[in-house]
Amino acid sequence: MYFKDAVRALDMLYQAPMEQIRTINYNVSGLKRSVTAKEIEEVIKKHIPEFSVSYNREKEVVEYLKKYKDGMQILDDTRAREEWGWEPRYNNLDGMIVDFIEEVRRGAELFGIIG
């Protein structure tokens, strides 16, 4: 889930009329699948061709990440959609990456980027 959608979900829930709230605990989600670092790299390179990254391929790291990804599941956010109109704005990887690149460029000093 993209950070802007997470914050927006909290605000939407806060502003939702009490009579619409019927659930104690809500799930909210963004993308309907997990993405790999390679997929993120490819999208970034579409917008910043000179971007490069290297991956740590140590056996322990690879095994941990595989176990983590295998255990991931997409959250069912049906109740949030039905009760207070939740809908992610950033529900595709390209949109998330483009927005994040713009955020970093606007706030380069905040991110420690010079030039």
C-alpha cells in the first residue's frame, strides 16, 4: 500500500459518519498483489533511465525474503469499501513510483539529495 493511501484511509475512517461504521477492525489495501524489487526497478528505469541498483544475493537473505513473500496475503478490504467508501488512489505500481519520484524531487533536501 502506498503511504498516501494509508494516510487517506485513516482520514476517511475518521470522517465517516458513525452510523456507517459497523465493523470493529478494518483492512485496507492498495495493490492487489505483491511486487518484486525487480518490478520496482523496471518501473523506476522507465522514468529515470540512469537509475541503477544492486541486489544482495546472500543465501540467508534470499531464503528469508522467499519465506516472507510466500506468507504474504492480500487483505480483504470489502468492509471498508462498503461502509465508508474506501478506494485506493494508488492501485498500480507505475502510479505509485511516478508519484514517489515527484515527491523526492520536490523535497530533495528532506531526503538528503543534493543537486
